[in-house]
Amino acid sequence: MDGDRSVSMLVQPDQWARCAHLGTSLMPGGGVELDWTEDVAPVPVGGCTEPSGLAFDRSCLAYRSRPALGVVDVVDARSDPTQSPCPGAMNRPRGLAVDGRERLYVAETGARAVLVVDLWSRRLLRRVPIRSGRPVDVAADCGRVLALVRRPDSLVVLDGRRNPRPGPELVPPRCPEGLQPVRVTRGPLVLWTGRGQGVVATPDGTTQLEIDGATDLEATAAGVVVVARQPGQPFRRFARTDGDWLELEPLGAPGYDGGAIALTRADRIAYTTAAGFLTTTGSVARHVTSGTVTTYRFDSGTYRMRWGRMFLDACLPPQTEVRAQFLTSDVDEVFDPVEEARPPRGSPVVRHPELSPPLPSRTMLESADKPASLFRRPTGTEEPWPTPADSYETYESPVAAGPGRYLWVQLTLTGTEQVTPRVRALRVERPGHQLLNSLPRSWSRDDADVDFLHRYLTPIDGVLHELDWRAAQRAILLDPRSTPAEALPWLASFAGLVLDQRWSDDARRTLVAEAYRLYARRGTKAVLIRLLEIFLERRPVIVEQWQLRGLGGTVLGTAPGGLAAPVVGGSASATGTLGRFTIGGRLPGTDSYQLSAHRFTVLVAGRLTPEQRDVVDGLVAAHRPAHTVADVCELGSGMRVGERLRLSLTSFVGPTARWNPAIVGQTRVSSDGIVGTPAVGARLGESSVAGTVRVG
């Protein structure tokens, strides 16, 4: 805060873990919510089908292996056709994975091999033999594919047509013994199971999680690990927090057959069923209806100090509530502290727990004032300028306690079995306001009067203090990067700008920051390119027509206004000159200057929405030189040789934009189709050798 006030904060996961929890659990990133239990009754371990595989490609097609039938089904969520992308029957296919080049890897356990299938052409690229064991699972991990091999247990790295390479060394976890590796996912993490027990470990054998009845696991891009269990049981989720795992609310999976789970392209967890596959139904947690969290001791450093206001960033759905109770003291020692109670669902590893400040006295806490309700701030956070809105709001309460150097806060959370309040951060001002010094001394001689006046004047002081703080931080308004969104049009008006709401917030802020420099050179090619780049977030290309006109039409042997040149073999006496030749891009009789000068084209990679095209046309019309004629060309799916592709002018090297793979019988020649799979091929002078380079 400002110079005369500071705050005591409770924000980090380590801070929340040092508090005393009763019916509350930690949240990833810091904060608390009501504790929960699973809403589904557990079923006996066993009864699962044989482990199989599930994977998704870019077209959202699902690939599911059926080991007993020796096939891999292709399931389209739109029409539900079923077919096999691999020719012939396979010998117990299990794990499946799709890499970034749209290649399907099939762990053919019975044949000791991994099949690599090109999903675009639906043809088998290679059958990779695994001579050192039987592959049971495959997983895409950071541009590579890892194969889990059994007997001996190891990890193998696969990459298309290349030969397999040894992966990270696979060491079994120390406890419990007799487990076997059955699954692998990104990270990499390996699932070991046996005798109804399950352990998730890193390849070096370090145990990460212990889950009984585990059947499969999947890791999301955000680092959340989902572990599937026996049919009828929800999936458990874990997030990495400060070196430890924090359990999240479980996901429902009705109809799960124990086969496999996978991450869809929409970052949802899908699982196999008897009829195909489904996605999880969301949280099945049953929350307790009430819980408390008691903070450790906050130290202001000053005895007999009155604390100010408490601010709470919380999300309170309907039928939920948070109340606060305060306790202050000037006594340095706490003789009967509240018992330590760690969160029941795991928490970050508390480093140096002996340095944690003490918890409050049980006797004093029981005799303190009852918990008070909180006031939701209509203006949002107490910060000098608003922050981006989210589902959390700021709640305020004066510290209803007497003066004291030390402060404890106990939060009481109330909800239902379906919804829970969530508290993300807690902040307390220190010291409180000093308005009592401006009043007559006779009004504050009695301690009860002082307590009443201090609480009564706290809201008034809060308004005055925040106004002073904003005035002290008014320089923030002049910075386009930090000014509030509602003040950005005001700041733009100093440059004579009227902001277009169709622009993104980042684009508008960048435009205001560069307005003076850009408008000083308005009408130039560089400024127009920069304005379009700010709006589109990608750099366009401007091609002036004179760059494409070639040379003007030239006729050898004639003079301007003279006789027309005859064709070869014509009569020289009729025309006076023999021979007619044209050098350049224009025929005689046309004026290349009039056709090309003062004209240019703006090339935009990809396709624009109607709204984007309207903005781009407006920018070009407003910022082009007045004597020029311009048009906008959307490159869409790319450029073709002979149509839009000009070397050094309009040539872009990169992946395709909106082209689809060509399919025999469904794609017309010369239409928008690609034959083969885009990949790095031979390079002239480097890896190309005549007679040895393959096509496709």
C-alpha cells in the first residue's frame, strides 16, 4: 500500500498450508474451499476388461483398440461409423497414440511391434519391431512417442520411420513390491499396478502418487494428472503445487469399462465404454456444509496498534457464505494454542515448519466476538485501479477486535453438498485509520467509545484513503499498458484517437502507445503495415503493382506513332519495317505506367472474418496516400505458383492454412487438396542424392 499503511497477506499455498484447517481443503495456486468426499459408492476391485487404447486426431476422430478382436476402431462422434485404419487383423493391439504429424502408433503386444499409420492416407508407414520385449502402451510426449515395453521393463523412443531409440531408464518403485508397469503418459509418468494397488512414478522410480485400483492415467497440458480406477468409481485428479501433489475434485465416468482414457482435442477426458467412448460428466464431489480455517499469527511490529480493514478475494455462489472472526493480543507467548490441523487432501510441503508463527489461544478464541458477515465491495478490489474481472470478488470487513500487536483471523465457510465458497486471498491493513486524532480528546477517553468510533469511522476513512491513493498513483493513468480499460478512451483522446471497440484490448493499448510516432509518418508504407499488424497480430505484406509490371511493351524497328510492325513473313513495303518483338509484360498499345503506378495490394495471410475485413478496409482507406488505389487480398489457404506466388515479394514458408488432405474419389484435381503428409524432406545440396530420395 502507500507509505503510511501496509498489509499482512495470506496468498501463497505455503501460507495457507500453515493454517489450521477443519473441514477445508487447499486449492491449486493458493486458497481454501470446503472439504469433500466422493459421491459414488466404491465397487469391488476387479471386473475390468483387458487394457486397451484410446487416442484422438486433429479431426476429432477417436481411435480405439480392441485387443481381443485384433482391430482398431475409428469412431466419428458425428456419424459413428466404425472401420479399421490398419490392413488385416492385428495381434492384440493395446496402447494408442497420435503424434503432431498425424501418425497413429499402435502397440501390437502379441507381435512385439509398434505399427505406425499415416492417418491422412490411411496406409501403414512402418512396422517397428521391438526385440527387447512386448510393447503394452504408447504415449505422445513433447514431440516424441514413448513406448512402454515389458519383460524387460523399459521405455523406447519412436519417431515415424526412424529406428527406435532407448528412452529414459525405467526403475520400479521401491514400495510396494511386485508391481508391473502398465501405462505411460506425458512427463513421462508410469503407472505400476499389482494386487489391487497402483503407483504413479517417474521413470527413475520416484513415487508420485498411490492410488488403489488404478487402471489408466493421463496428463493434461496444464500439468493435471487424471487417474482412472475400476468401473463405477470416479476418476481422481491431482495438480502439482510447490513440489507436492494436491488432489482436486473427482470426475464422474458412468459406463467406464476399465479399458483406457485419453485427452480430447478440447482438453476433456474421454474414456472407453462398451458402446464406444464418452467424456467425463464433471465433479462428483460431495462437500461438507461447514468448515473453518484459522490463520497463524500476523505481526504488525507495534504494540497497542489498531488494525484496519480486512479484504477477502472470494467466490461465493448462491447459498454459500463466509464469515470472519478476529482476535488480537499484545502477549508474545501463546500458552494454549489451537491444535495444528493440516488439510486432509494433501498440501504443499511446508519448509521449516518450526518457523511458522503460532496459532491463536483456544481460550481467547472461544471468548472472542462471534463471526461477522462480510460486505461485498461494489467498486471491486481496493487496489487504486480496477483489475481484470473474474469470478472472484472482493469482500471487506473492519477488524472487530481491540488494539494489539498480533492478529489472528478465523474464516467460517458455509455451503451445500453441491457448491462451496472459495477464498483465494486475504489482506489486512495495518495500522488502521487515525481519524480519532482529529476529534476532541474527550470523545476517546473511554475504551468502549474508542472502539465504537474507530469502527464507525472506518468506512469513511476507507473512501478517503482510496481517493488519496488513486491521486498518488495517477501516473498509472498516463501509461497505456497499465491504465484501466475505462480510462483508455480518455487517454487516446489526447492523440485525437477514437478507439474502435472491434479491436482487442491489447491492440488498442498498443495503438495508443505508438500513436504519436505512427501519426508523425502517416501515409507511408511502414505505418500502414504496422497499423495492420497491431490489429491482426500478424504482419501483412504490401506489394506495389510496379513491382509486378515487368518492362513496358517495346517494338523493335518502329517509332512511336509510326507504322505498325508486320509479322514475320509480312510485306515490308506495306509496313516499312520487318519484325515485331515485345520485351516485358505489356503488349504494344498499352500504357504500363497507367496500369501499375500508384496502385498496391495488401496481402493478408489466412482468412478474415467479415468484421476483420471491414476494419482492414477502413484502415487501408484511411491511411493510404490520397493519390493511390489499393485493394486487400486474403491469401486464405495459401499461394499457388503462377497465381499469387512471387519470389521475394509474396512468398511465405510455413505450414498450410486451410487445405484438406486429398482423398481419391472425393477431391478434384487443382482444387484445395494436399497429397501426402507435410514433413521435412530432402534438401538440395545437403541430404538429396539422385536415385535415393523417396517421394511421400
